[in-house]
Amino acid sequence: MKKLSVFFILFAGLLHAQKLTSNELSIINQGDLHTALPIYQVTDENQHKTLLNLSAEINPTDPHTAVLVKRMKESLLSTDGGVGIAAPQVGINRKIIWVQRFDKEGTPLEYFINPVIVWRSDLQNLGPEGDLSIPDFRDQFYRSKVIQLEYVDLKGQKYSEIVEGFTAVIFQHEIDHLFGILISDKKEKEKNDSYKKVDAYQKSDLNRR
């Protein structure tokens, strides 16, 4: 019965995910598998539009998804201190992110397919954030201190975990990208919001996403 329920979850996810478009396939397959994809910038009008679009779910077992995951990692590694990246930042409006896990020994980079934050704490921390797609922009933002995350891997296996601290900040930042939310726009909206000050985030030396 357990195997049947897992199969049903995977099958339902595959049905929900739309096939990759010819344009998406062109971006994913241009160049070598081990070559970084260019990171989109808000300073380019067309790239900015892509960054503002909503992202759709992706079929985790599609061979092209594995290629995209690999090349996104190369893109992140090509940056100067980046700790996370989302698929829209390489021109693909699909739900894939990479996050550096500062909550794990060795701070490994890990990918997450179709990630969803299913719960977040009311308690928030204030801390610095930047963005690989927004040159020369840094500011302070409030983020939930703890989140519960659900996602799948390249085999379609579903996972759920609780994440907190700096790593939870990175997850929230990258998942915002999947909804077309940029921190430059977020700051404008926050000016009208009222927050109760909590303990400030300390990792100020690790402020690039």
C-alpha cells in the first residue's frame, strides 16, 4: 500500500508538470554539460521579464531536468561567493533551486526540485541579502527563522524537512525567485509593513545569493 501511495504521488506530479518548451530545451542544451549557463540580470530588459515570471513545476525524471540541474550548479560555482540560485536566473521558469547547506557539516550544495514551503515560523530575523541577478544591490530583510520544506529529487522521490537559521533564509530567497519576487521589489513593499524587531541575523559576511 505504501509503494502504491508513493507511485500515485509521483504520477500526479508528472501529470501536473508541463513538458519543457522548445525554447527551454534550447537554453538547457546549448553548450557543454559541464559549462555554466549565463546568469540573467535585471539590467537587461528581456532577462528582467523572465526573472519576474512565475515558474512552473518540472518533470523530475525527464533527462533534460538532470542536465539543467547540473548546469545550474556550474552557474552557481562560477560566481564569487553565491550561496544559492534558482532556475529563472538562468532563463528557465521552472521550479528548481540550488542552496548551500550551512546547516550541514561541510556546507554542501544541494538541489531541490519543485520545492514548496508548507509552513514558516512567525518569528523572523533581520539580515543582509544580495542577489546574483541584481548588481550592486544589498539590503536588510526580514525572513522566517524556521521553515518546513517539501520537494522531490531527480528520481521523483518526495522529501520533507525542517530548516532554520541562515540556510532557511537562502531557501526563502530562492523560492521567492520561483514566484517572480526580487528583493529589490520586496524592499519597496516592506517599507509599508510594520515588524517587531527580533534578534539580528549574524552571518553578514555571507550575504550573496
